[in-house]
Amino acid sequence: MKKILWLLPFLAFGCKKKDVTPAVPSSTQLNVSYGTDPLQKMDIYLPEGRSVATTKVIIMVHGGGWSEGDKIDFTPYVDSLKKRLPGYAIFNINYRLAVSGTNLFPTQELDVKAAFEFIYNKRADYKISDKFVALGASAGGHLALQQSYKNNSVVKVKAVVDFFGPTELYSMYTYPINPLIPLQLIAVIGGNPATKAQAYHDGSPYNYVTAQCPPTIILQGGADIVVDYTQSVILRDKLITSGVTNQYVFYPSENHGWTGANLTDSFDKITAFLNAYVN
């Protein structure tokens, strides 16, 4: 009996539960400011168990001709990305819009740059890595490309997803697919290529393609009545010539955006592309 009593403290110690550090919980934060303007806000979706060593990042940039649109336009696709890429942190950003002669381009480009750098500088707080992906549609695709190719001194984007973004503004103005395109560019930039030649040059991702550009997947509809498919083709061709990893996904009958089976196919191809090239 004495022997048994003598063993009890050790048995109790041995049966004590080990301390278990709980996983970092998931977190959703809406309308987080990255600047002082009311439009400089973003929605943040952080996965469970994230860390600065492993958690990759997707930053989404909405479209709207640089003059309209909102991050809410991309909200339906957040769940699609979460399901396919559950380990990623997702940031869905707004930016100032060029309206009635205010916030002319490159305000939008500079806001995207500010948002990327804000997120990058808060990696420790968000518990995310430096493996950033830029994803945008239409004007947002253009802005994602500008960030990835031109404004990459601080944040080195690992891959970019471009849904039918304008790539070379001079040709977009000069050979428009519809007569409203030049008027829109004038309204956003504040002039035409003759009066704002440098702005058209500096605002074209095509002009910043080098061998150092990140892997790029381009998705384009052949029946697009806003951004002609040739905008994507010239970018693809320059990426190939420069030796940049790229994938061109062409849907012959789709317009400026699509749904259904082709959208599912797009997300499947994006997932495979990011799994292959963001490591």
C-alpha cells in the first residue's frame, strides 16, 4: 500500500495534459483603411493557422474603367478562392476613382501601390508571408499588371492574374474597339496621347515587361467589346519574347467577363497556375 501511495504523485504528473498552443484562428476584417481617403479601404480574409513563413497572399483589384466599381464586385469570388486555395490570405481592395476631373490617373495606380506596401509592412501583424499574388479584372487587371511589372521596388509580386486588362494605352486609344474607349481614356487621364504622351506611356504595363517580371496568367474573351483581345495578345507575345513564364487562356465567344462553366474553368486554371509558380 505504501508503495502505491508513493507512486501516485508520479502517475498524476505523467497523466497531466500537455499544453497545446491553439491554432491561429481565421479572421475577417471589413473596410480596413490603408490611407486617409474613404475609398482607400480593403476587406481582409485571413485563414486559420496562418504564419509569416507559409501563408501566401492574394490581393484583388476590381475593375470599372478606373472611374467606377467597388471591391464588393469581387466579393462573390472570395469564397471560390478560399475553397481552391484555402491557405491563402485574401485582401480585396478599393482605390480612389477618376470622377468629374478629380483623382485622374495615375491616382489609381498609386493607391494600389500604397495598398500593397501597407499590407507588406504589416506582415507580422497579419501573420502572412511575402509571397504576394496580384489579381485584377479589366481596369483592375491593368492595375495588377502595373503593380507587378512597374511598382515592384518594395513588393516583389510572385505571380499576377490578369482578367482582360488593358496593357498598352496608346493603341487602345488609337484603335478602339468601340468609340467610347477614347472618351473614357481622356476623362481618366486628362488628355489624349498627343497632349499626355508620357502618361499614356507610363500607364502601359506593356512598356515595363522585362525578363524579371513575375509569372503571368492572362484570361481573355474573344468577343470582348471593351478591351480588345489584341491587348492581351501583345502582352502575351512580349512576355514570351522576354522569357517570362506565362499562360494565355482564350475563350473565343466570351465578352467582357463570363460566368458558368468558363468561369469555373478560369478559377481551375488560376489555381493550377498559382500552385505551380508561387512557392
